[in-house]
Amino acid sequence: MQAGKLQLELLSEMLRKVEIRDPRVFVGPRPGEDAALIDFGDRFLVAKTDPITFATDLIGWYMVQVNANDLAVMGATPRWVMATVLLPEGADRRMVESVFDQLSQACREMDVTLVGGHTEITYDMPRPIVVGAMLGEVEKDRVVLTSGARQGDAIILTKGIAVEGTAILAREAPDALTTAGVTEETLHKARRLLFDPGISIRREAAIACETSEVHAMHDPTEGGLATGLLEMAVGAGLGLTVDAARVPELPECRRVCDALGLDPLGLIASGSLLAAVPPGEVDSLIASLDAEGIEACEIGRFTEPSQGLKLVTPAGTEDLPRFDRDELARHFGA
């Protein structure tokens, strides 16, 4: 198998074998769901784990951001995080201090507390890896699931694609991009996408929960927007139709992807929020986001299952593309 997420069908097959023995597990391991929910009486404990294998220059900061995103789309507030820090042989004190400084900075920014973890120098590893385990909490009547979309719901996308993948490529593959004709000005803007508009979606998720009737939210990560849409539709047992012309592509993303022969729809896309809301909520949600300086638009609708997953293009309607591995991994030959 190639690097990246397990194929959805294989993952689903494996997870069907998992036995949930604790009745307090309200949401356990499911394909596409961003976190687990455990019944703690008047609220749910929300639990998530995610590794960071790229963005090595900001790996500690990055880990806190992406794990917090997956709690935010459940309507939850991140509270505590643990970090497993695996460093390559030859790592020096400066690398260790840098990772811990990043963890501390990100925790301050997110008002999250680092409560433990593990560190080691790991044999035969080419780069640092940081694995996060984040916990948060949410009131039971405020939970939002990836699988909660309803037929007829509008699909809202914030910011545009693909914030994370474009920034990583600019940081990890500058030579290839320069050789392909990408200017230093574009590379600088692409690198800055991590911070402007940023990979955190906590603000827009909170705004959506406060101002709208949100049926589902999702953080499109590996496999990009296309895979995020697939996971929402499969989880809800629905079809969907997305208008390609309405999907906002960041200009730096288009230039980087054109230079490297990549498809923006399959490029890791943290930094954008996918939300499913009733059609009558679209205008008010977009206005609420705009008032906070967050761009958003409607890109499609969830449909009955028999219609499948469709992408409307200038050439006609076709099946939504599937990406068995992220375009980032394809570029790096992983």
C-alpha cells in the first residue's frame, strides 16, 4: 500500500471488527468522523489523535492546530493535549527546544494545556514526527457530527483550497517549484498561508455553531476537499452535487499545483471548514462569517443517495474524483 490514509473501504472493513464494550462510548471509531465522544454525564468528553509528518520546521505548533480543528468541528472546546515527539538520530538540543517552544506557543494561542506525552530519539527515521492526542468537552445538545448532513442541505466552504497543502509544498519543495517557474513572491505568500488565512478553523466552527442550525461539519485533511466531501456523504448515507466553478481556489494553490502537476481537489486542505446547513441558513451564515473577516461560499448540495457524488464542470457533470492518496504524498513519491 502507498503512503497516506487507508482506503475508505479497507478502513471501514477494519473498523467493523472493533468491539465497543463500554456503553459510555457514544461515538467510537467511524470512517470520516473527526473525533470520539464519550459520555461524561452532563457533557461529552471529546478525544482525537493525529500525527504530523510534514511541516517539520513548525511541527509542534502544527500538531496542536490540526488536532484542535478536529474537536472544533464537533462543536467542542479543546482543553488538554498530549504529545509523542519522535526525533531522528542526530537531533540536537536546539531541535528539542524548538519543538517544545512550538508546543508551548500553540497551547497558549489555543488556551489548551499540555498534560503529558512521550519523547525519544527514534532509530532509522529521516525526519521528526509528532503525534498529538487532544481532549476537549462539549455539551450534549451542541454536538455536531461529520455524518449529520441531511438531504437538501447546502454545502458551505470557508477560505478556499488548499491552505495546508500549498503552504507545505512551498516550505518543503521550494527548489522544485522554483525550477518549475514559481516566483519567490508566490512562494513567500504560499508559506504564509499557514498563518494568513491560517490552518485553524476554530473561529468559523464556533461562529457556525452560534449563528446557524449546523447539521454537520468536517475538516478536510488528507485527500483534500474531494475526500472530505466523500467522507461527509458516506457518513450520512447521501449523495451530493458540487459546482466546480464555485469552489474557491487560492491563487497560490493554483500556481503551485499547476507547476507540479497536482490537482487542488486532492491536496490536503486543513484551514477550510466544510459545513452542512439548511438552505435557509446559507445567507445568514455567510454574512456572520464575513462580518468576522472569514470568506465563505455555497459550493453544492447534499442529494438523495441514488444520485451519487457528482462534480459539475464546464465540460458537464462527472463523478467526484477520488484520491486514494493525497496529492502531497504523490508529489513526494511517498
